[in-house]
Amino acid sequence: MDLPGSGTTRVLGRAVLVSLALIIGAALDEAEAGEPAISDGVVKIGVLGDYGSGRDLGGPGSVTAARLAAEDFKNQVLGRPIEIISADHQNKPDIAVGIAKKWFDLQHVDAVTDLAVSSVGLAVAALATQSNRSALVSGAATSDLTGPNCSPVITHWADDTYALSAGLVREVSARVAKDWFFVAVDYSFGSSMLKDGTNALNASGGKLVGSVRFPFNTTDFSSFLLAAQASRAKVIALASTGADTVNAVKQTHEFGLQAGGQTIVGMLTFIADVHAMGLKTAEGMYVASQYYWDDDETSRAFAQRFFAVENRMPTKLQAATYVAVRHYLKAIQSAGTDDTKAVNAEMRRLPVDFFGRPARIRPDGRVIYDLSLYRVKSPRASRYPWDYYERISTIPGDRAFRPEGEGGCNLGKS
């Protein structure tokens, strides 16, 4: 015998169960159809840079560049917000790894970028690989990132030590002179530049007249520059960065290297360095770069947005950060997820828009684009503020960067 009202209760119960089943089924159908999947409901990108001696090269400007890339997507992707956070690694790999580990483990950061200084870039990229996070390296120059230290989650956006030594040396030796003297900073970056540059010089029929090594953060370059001057080499190549390059170039004038007919090449020189030197000091110096703010309309459009925030023109590091973050977000949008493996595969599949110029990412993570060789203008030739470079030639990407099979990376090989 049924109790009063029990039939109605059973009918209502069955109706509720059917409704729940329909809702769950619809949700599963949406998921199977490719419903956007953003972990933790936010795409979080950490900009880990140098706020000390390299502050003007990346630093706060890299944060601005990343935010401008997020603005291109109206600060959201797949309907979820984009968050940009930042920190100073103080040029210390242990501090950088500590910050990145906290970001990955506690703050659920999806990708990290900038990573100026090779030792920092290598350390944090290794942690990103271990933690299954994306490393968009726009600061560190070491080509080991796409060689023995390559990984499916690492993409290298900076012009690396191979391109800035081998590619640059080949181009300048063909156009200027074949007798070279290297003045190199005494750590891994300088060693890589000296090794690759010497090999390229020999392959180009050039001659290494000599070389000297100097400590990082040197203020007195007298003994090193006197050795370069005494060598009578036609080209003096500075394998250095930031304040070291600025101080060295200033002192080349004090010792009369340019007046004696020697040409200065800055192997890793930024427009912020030239700005700090002034055109009177930097005039005639050769530099290579993948970005110069006044190259074309697309380069100028980004530079104007950047200048409105920073009151200075972007460096190539800051420009690379912008392109890297923009491409990363584009890959998330295309993949329909922020899953690290899926996004990095999509990044390698999609063509890269490098300020209106085509670029691509190889399986080893190396971003391939053309480099340009520039000569610094004289004060008289400069027409307006930040009008510093004259383009001399273009170095095709496939000739500038190390061939994929020579780096020691096994990604993409059967």
C-alpha cells in the first residue's frame, strides 16, 4: 500500500533526476565540443627582470611591454582575465629561481618572461620545464636555451649569442674589415661570444688579432683598450652589455681608437645604451638588432604606445617581450586552453607576427627572424629625438641563427 502523496513524490524525484542528467549531459557535450579551459580562471604571466644595471634594457619597460600585449586582447583571453605580475631577480639565479618557484607553486603563474642575464634564463627555464610552465625568454642571450638545455616549454625570443657573434661577425667582416680584436666580459656570455665569433671570423677568412677579458661591472677599461689599440686591429668588438658597454665605448674616445681608424662593434648593444652614451660618443658604432623603433610604421606604432607610458623608446628586449606575450596569448586563444603542452605546441605551429614581418618558431624553441645591421648616426644626421640608427643591411634569419641540427637539441627529431 502506498502512503498518501508518495506517488507524487516519486514523480517529482524522477523529474529532478532527469533534469540533472540533461544539465550534466549538456555540460559534457560543451566540454567535448571544445569549451574554453583556463586553469584557475585566469591567465597569469610573470615578468622576471633586472631592475639594477639592466633596468633601462628590460626592467619596468618589460612589464609595460607585457601589459601592452595583454591590452591587444582587451586584457582577456577565452573570456578569462589576463594578469601581469613582476619581480626583480637582482641578477642572481638563486633569487630568480626562488621567485619563480613561488610563482609556479603558490600563485599559479602560467608563463614567465624577460629573464635577462644568461645564468638567470637557464636556471628559471629549467625550473619551468620541471614545473610544466612556459618560459618565454626575451632577455637571456645564451644559445644553450635552444641547444643542450632545450625543452618543449621554452621559446627563445632574444637574439642569441650565436646570432650576435657568428651572424654579426660574418656581416661586418664582409663590409668593414677582417682583422678583429675582442674585448669580452669574463663570464659565460663573453665566453660564448668569443668562441662563436672567432669561429665565424675564421670561416669568413678573417683574422683574430687578439682578445682580452674583463670583470663584470668594470669602470676602468684603460688596460683592455690600450691592448686593443696596440693590436692595430681594424675592428674592436665589445662582447659586453649595459653599463660595461657604455663605459667601454666612452673610454675608446679617450684613448683615440676611432681617431686612429679603428671601428667599434657592440655585439649586444641596446638603444638605451646608445642613448646613455650620446651620439657624439657612439657615432659610427655598428650594432645588430631584431627591432628598432623607427624601422617602419608597425615598429613605430608599438613604440608610440610604449613611449606614452615610459617616456622613452623601447629596447629590443622590451619589444621581444611584447611579441612573446602576444604570441603566447594568441596560442591560448587558438588552442582553446592554457594547458602548457598544448599552448607550446600551438606556438610552434602558428606563424609569428614580428611587427608585421614574418617569423617562426622551430621545434627546438628558437624564434627565427631577420636581424638588421645598423650604424649609429652622427649628431648632425639625427633628425629628431631617438633617431639613432642607420640600417646598413639585413641578415636573413636562417643565416643569422645557428642551424637547428648543430645545437645539440633532440626536440623534433625522430
